[in-house]
Amino acid sequence: MDIAFIDDHKILTDSIKNFLSLDEAIQEVRTFDDGKVFLASLNDFWVPDIVITDLLLPGFTGMEMMQELAQKPLKKSPRVIILSSITDVQTIKQAIRLGAAGYLSKGTAIAELQEALHAVYAGEQYISQKLRNSLVNSVFTEEQIVYHLSPREKDVLTLICSGCTVKEAAYKLNLSVHTVQSYHKNIMKKFKVNRTADLIVFSIQKGLYNPVPNERI
């Protein structure tokens, strides 16, 4: 397999390149410190099987590189493994939505990176064990939150997150202000937040509300 490794830390890229060169299944490892330079290097004669990339790249993020890579007319579609110090659940989910086939922390042992390469090359997806546990826990947590919200509480949450005041939400739902206030307080109690601003941020982070530019219900 041919591999492209994009990271602006040369010690890291050189070390991993040297290690991977010992793997008989790997023909070539090319290193890049810039996503745009990597994209410019692709042509009819060379397209890697797998791209390993950091997310924090100078001037051009790993996410942006993935989006442009997916749009390039290539003879084959490289599979992407994210190797990053950013390991929050929402970032991992976003990377997967953009097409990443693997995600590992920079704290991962190099042997696991090698394992991930072989799994992804075989057409599988690979999330390191530690991050996998975080993803599973977040799914259970989010499902519990959604489950404990009544249909009316979900309506109130959507309106509050979209910018409505309690009074405006009450008018739209044809409920009394007192009733909507009660729903609002109950939701905040369930989410363990004390301010409406924190409620909105929490809801967006957990995928319970997806803001649309200039949206106003």
C-alpha cells in the first residue's frame, strides 16, 4: 500500500515513516507538512491508498483537506485516517461524517496505528479503543437525554434555542407563560445547566438542536 502522511511536525512524520517502512505490506510513505501541497501532488501516476492526517494544519485544516480530496477526480479514492490530539466526541463524529475511515489519538501506540492502517486498507473502519469507548458512552448519554424529554419539552427546547423568549414560545405553542417557564426550568434541570445560554450551547453540542443561519421560528 502507498501512504501519504500529513503533519507539520517533522520529527513525528520522520519517526512514523521510518517505522512503517519496516512493514512489508507498505510500498511507499510520502510525508507532507501542508494539506494543499499534498493535494497538488496528486496526479494520474501517484495517488496513495491511505492518507494519514492531523486536523491542526497551518492555514488549511485536516477537515478542509478531506473535503477537497473527496471532490478531486482521481483514479481511486484514498481512505483517510485522522491522527490528532483533538479527541472530543463531536470532532470525531464530524470527521466520520466527512468520510474518515479511521480516527486515532496522537497518544496512540505506533503499533496500533499500524493495525489501523491494515484494517482501513482492507476496507474496514478503525477507531482506537479509548476513543471508541468515548463514542459509545456519548451515544448512551445522548439517548438518555432525548428519552427523558417529553414531546412538549422538545418543542420548547427548539423554540428557546432558535432565539424565542419564554413569552414568544408560549404564544407559538398556545400555552401559558407559566407553563412554558415550567418546561424551560425542567429542561435546564435535566441538562444540569443554570443559564439559557448554557442550555443552547449544550443542545448544539449534543446534536439536540441544529442551528440554521438567520433562523427564527
